Amino acid sequence: MMLLSFTVLGAQPSPQTASPSITFRLRVEDLAREPVHAIALRCHVRIDPRGRRYTQEEKSRLYELFGDPSQWDKSLQLVTMAQTAVMVPSFTGTTECDVVLPCTYDLEVASAKYLHAIREGDVPLVFLFSGMAFRTGLVQPVPWDREASYRMPASVWRSTMDRFFPGGGWLRVSSDTIDRLQAFRGRQALVSWDDVIDRLFAQAEPSVEEEIA
């Protein structure tokens, strides 16, 4: 069994990618200090919502995901953010590499709901590692219990999304709903989709509008 240790050093929006992603800087240490030819490393990243405090506004935005705060002792569970893989090149002792993690602004996805709700402070992340490591004439699995914690600034995710959705985000709705919204927009001669939503809110029952607010 290899004596591997992993530490996440930092995070930043990935440059020049076709879709939103975050690049994490990872330090890998082999405590045996023997030559390692390569590691085919898999990373499973989860959000640990129990690892921070929340403002009243954040609790309100997280209602859809976790329910009322009075239920959080049971409902506040780990949320999968993403999975990815990286090939760690040859090293002896210690090396560093980048782990590029894909992200989404699809608010049907639990991780996007959480990250959209957190505007300030840190996001507690847990990295779970697995894979295969290669030495001369030897192939060994990465120990199943290898993991690392990292508190990612919430601004990193928001900056990542701002590159692709500056000043906004997106919602996934059915084709029928899009047709109805387009027809409503045309009849009302509205300029933007924000205007469409504002007009629909204004026409809603007062009790419904107050509940949404």
C-alpha cells in the first residue's frame, strides 16, 4: 500500500475553457520517498454544508435544498459537486498538479443550488481520492481512505460563472414553457426576459408574490 498524502493548496477559475470549470492546485506527497512513475488519480469532490455558519438570507436561499433550518440537523447532508480525473506525472517525494473540476449553473443540480445561494465566505469541500499508482514493476491502488479538505472562497465559483453568464445565470424549463413565455413576451411587447418575469410577478396574486419575496 502506498503512503500517499494529498493537500489542496488553492483554487481559481479555469482559463480558456469551453465550459465553466475551477482549477484546484493539488500537492501530492509520497511518504515513502520512492520514485513514482505516474498516478492515474480520480477525484470525487463533495460540499460539506455542515462546515460553516449561514446568514438568514443564505438560509432562505437554501430552503429548496435543505428545507426549514429547524430540520437541518437531519437534512444537511453532503452534496456531490463533481468528479474528475487527472494523470499525475513522475515524481519523487512531493509534486504539484492541477485538478480541473467542471461546474454547472443548472439550478436543477444540487451543487449549483448550494453555490448560487452562498455569496460570501467559504464553501467547505471534501476531496475523496482513488486510482492507481505506478512504480517500476509495480502497480498499486491509491488507498481508499485518502482525502483532503479545502475551504474554497465563494467568490471563486461566482467569478467562474461570471465568465460565462455575466450578471446572470440560467434556468432550464420545458419547450412548452418557453413557447408560452415567448408568446406572452410578444403580446406584451416586452424587451427582455427579466421584463417578462417582472410582469408575471406583478400579475400574480399578492399572497403568492409576497411568499416568493
